[in-house]
Amino acid sequence: MPQLCLPIFPAEFTQINDHIGFECKDGKVVYVNGFLPICQHAKEDLKAFRLYTSQWIDTGTVRAVEVARVFQISLGTVKRYVSLYRREGGKGFYAPVKRRSSSVVRGETAEKAQALLDESKGVAEVAREVGVLANTLHKAIRAGRLRVTKKKS
């Protein structure tokens, strides 16, 4: 069975503009300037795709609208990744995702929630009693700020 490329990568050679084109074959996407290959990445490597296209847009090699049209992604998405590239450089595409901590479940709220969890109450019930969303409590549990006591059978 032949390998298929991601939906954004057609199987045949495709021109992005007069200078840059690409071809997807053997599990790789190869970008070409004229007849010379300039870079390549695995077809599943979306981070590399975002990095390369953002670099080309930033240097003026291609326009954001050309990338959006050829790869059928929204112009807003393309601009968001160009902005990320300009703000953080290439490392911004490979940095771990920043997650916010749930500052709501701290201090007295955390103590009250933990006491209720220790009584083997469910997370949804505890959330209603302390006045926070159940999702917030689950986040605090995953982060290790709260622990769930297993119910005795």
C-alpha cells in the first residue's frame, strides 16, 4: 500500500510561487528552489513545515497568502506562526507548550478541597462545594497540588 502524505501535501510537484516548490515522496517533503533542493522534512513533521514556511515569509521569499492558498490553511494560522517565528525564532516551534497553573486552588481553597477529597467525595461534588470548576480541580490533581483518595469498597 503506498504511503500517503498529510492532506496539506499533494503527492505531485507543486509550485508555491515562481521560486519555491515542493514534492512529497517516500515519506519526505522536499522543497526546491529552481532545480536545487533547499530543505526537507518528514511528512508528519508539522513543526518543521511551520518553521520553514515562516522563515520564507519573513525573508520575503514567499508571501503568507501563497502559503495559505497552496496548503489550504487559514491566513490567520500562517500569520500566527510567522509572528511566533519573529518573536522567538526557530526554537519557538520546538519549545514545550507553556501551561498556566491553576492559581485558584491555593491556600484555604486547596485545604478545603483536600479535606473533602479525603472524605472520598467526588471531584464534581467537591468543586461545587468550594466554588470552582471541576476542570480546575482536575488540573490541580494532575499537577500534584491535590490528591484523590480512593473510595473504600
